[in-house]
Amino acid sequence: MKKYIASCLLIFGLLLSGHIAQAQKSPSSTLLAQVSEQDTEAEQTENSPQSVLEPSHEDSHGHAPGWLVIPFVALLLMIATGPLFYEHFWHHNYPKIAVSLATVVVLYYLFVLHNVHNPVHALAEYVQFIALLASLFIASGGILIEVDKNSTPLANVILLLIGALISNLIGTTGASMLLIRPFIRLNKHNIQPYHIIFFIFMVSNIGGSLTPIGDPPLFLGFLKGVPFFWTLEHNWPAWILALAILSIIFYFVDKKFGRNGALIETEEENQFTNKISLSGTKNFFWLLLIIISVFLDPNVLDWVPAIHYDGQKFSFLRETIMFSVAFFSYKFADQKALQGNEFNFEPIREVAFIFIGIFGTMMPALELVGTFAQSEEGAAMITYNSLYWGTGILSGFLDNAPTYLNFLAAAMASQGADINIIQQVKDFAMDNYLDSAFELMAISIASVFFGAMTYIGNGPNFMVKSIAEQSGIKMPSFFGYILRFSIPILLPILFITWLVFFAFAG
């Protein structure tokens, strides 16, 4: 059955890529969906600052053929089937496989398409991605939270909701790394896969919907010009609805299956103090440095030094600070906290290599999606429904940050606006175009919520899975996660969210 599903996914991916590739004949932009070449192009070009990448730059780059998505599809299938059918081989060779597939695509871009822009941009995005995840992972690994409390369903729900709130302050990665080990220890007498899956749903993804710090797509939107408090103002109703439903479902699941629904009365359990103790609190200072450095973006603050390439500015100061924090937070970490957390680098190592492959191989897929989305055919399909489901489904299998930007650029281009002009992004967010704020709301919610659909939908998902497996928890496979949890539990909630907020809008 699982082999049949994998084959169907492969065939579907190839057919989809072939269909989208036909849209390449229409004038449009590529990765990250740059400036749309519609009737308003002349006016936009006249008003655009010189630092913004011009359409002429983009047109000079080679375009990827549809078949070049095969390495990306192959990598996804190996991530899905490797731990299930050839676990030993996959565990020892996934770094080589991921790097090799990425290398094939990058070399094709460089030497066949003569396109240096896309690989350089993908490299910059990867460095930003891994710098943030690695620094948050290492800094939070030096903080030990011990909860001396009985693991009742209510206590678990409260911890998950606290994690969802914290996700908006230190990001889904920071909150996940800070709380996953205490959550596992709290349920050490009966930890089960569903505990970890709901943690991924609520803390690692949906929780971080209220601020740009919460999740990478929202942060990229902030850098493009979306006001900082826009996400809080527009996303909170869907955030409350989704978390409320998940909390209720988890409570009854945990009540039924947690310790077989009964409290085991032991002498040890009668001695809970209900106290919370912290070790390694100095690492909160390192977390604060990471959060502050997030805002040091040269595209927002002109005084921040940057690397200038092909009309764009790439940050390096922010990433330097983050990597430095990763080093020093580990070097000077409280050893008791590291030992209590059983800290090691395997989770971030796995994420680093897997996402080298994903960032390297997904370039053609994102380019084809962006090209189609901004073609005349694609622009005609821009609706609340297509933005919600299109952004969401692709966010589950592609990196949700560039997917967010592609669909935002397409939505703006359909109304004659340019994602590379900060003022136009602000106007779009403030509903100065026709129902534009509502379109942005659909893109924002979908990119964050659907990131929980698969292990690769969001970076923290993979790290949480890895930490859980190191703790001896038998986690479901890639397809097991989707079939046992995402489809029966998460998908109905995503459907309800669409039904309440988008289905009858407009």
C-alpha cells in the first residue's frame, strides 16, 4: 500500500510539473516571483528604487525545464520511504544523497542554464534558515526546564498552549526546542507518538501565527513591508479557532489513551510538588540576542552592511551574530542543563543536510510554480480559495517561506502591485487594493498552518521528530504521519478554517 502511494505521488509530481512547465511561454518572473510583466510594468519600473531587482535582470536568467523537478520529487520520496524500507542505508547515507541531488540541480543551473542568480539566492536563503535554526536549537538546548507535576490531560493541554504563545516571542523553532524535552519528561511514564504529533501541530507550527517572529514566512513578509502587528490583528481569530479545536481533540485523546485512561496511584506520584525549576537561565540572554539580530536586515535598515549581488542586498551581519551565539551559548552553557536535556547535535545535523537537499532541488519547483502563478492563466485563478489551498498544499511539501512569497507576489501582481516595492506591500496589507488584506490573510494562515502537514513542511518538525526518536519514541513514518494524523486530524481543522474565514468571502 505504501509503495503504491509513493508511486502515485511520483507520477502526480511529474504530471504536475509537465503541466506547469507549459506556462513558461508566457512572460513572467522566476524564483521568489519577482516583478510581473503586465500592462502596469512601465509605471512600476519608473517608481522602483534602483536597489530592487529589475525585470530585465530576471529575464536574463535561464529558466528551468519541467523535468528538473525530478531530483526534488526523488528526495521527497526517499525522505518518505527511507526510514521505512531501507532504514540502515538511509541513516548512514542521507547526507550524501541530499547533497548529491542538490549538486545535480545546482550544476545544471550554473553550466546549462547559465543561471547563477537562483543558486546564489537559494544559498543565501539556506544560510539564513540554518543560522536561525541552529542558534535557537543550541541556545535553547542549554536551558533545562523541569516540571514536577503529574501528566494529566489538562496539564498537557496547558503546556501546549503555553508553547503556542511562546512561539510568537521566540519563534516556533525556539519554543519547540525549549519545550519538547520538558514535554517528553512530563509524560515519561506514558509518552506516545500522538503527544509529539500534537506538539508539532500546536507549538511548532500553528502557534507561531501571531507575529513575524513566529514563523519564517511571516518574517519574510515583514521584511517585504507587512506591518509588524498586521499578523496579530488579522490572524488571531483563525489562531484561536485552530488551537481550540486541537486542544479539545488532544484532551479527549489523552484522556482515553494516556495511561489507558486511568491514573496510576503510586507513592512517587503522590509526592509531586507541582514546582517548575530552571537551569541555564543565562541562555535566555543568548535567545534575546538572536531575536534582536533577526531585525538586522539590510533591506529594511539601510545602515546594516550587506553583500550586493545582481541588484539585491544579502544580509551577513545577522547570520554572523547567530552563528556566534550558537558557538558561545554552547561553550559557556550550564553543563547540568546540557546533560539534563541529553543535548547532542544530531537533530540539527539531520535538518542541515536534509534541507541542503531541499533548498537545492526545490529551485525548479518554486520557479515553475511562480512562473505559472504570475502568467495570465495563473493570475486569472487568483481567489481566496486558490490562495489558501495553493499556498497551503505547497507549503506542506516545499519550504513554506518561499511558497508564501511566490503566492504573495502573484496576488499582488494580479492587482498591478510589486512585491519588491515596500510601500506597495504596505498598501496591499492595509487593504488599499481590492480585498488585498484578505488575500494576504489567506496566504499567511495557509503557509503557517499547512506547515504541520508533513515532517518537511517546517524546519522545527524534523528536529522535534529527531529528538523524540532519540528519547526512544517510535515516531510514525513520513506517510504514517500524513495518513494517521495529518489527514484525519489536521486536514478537517484546515477545512473548517477555510469554511469559516474564506469559503463564503467576497
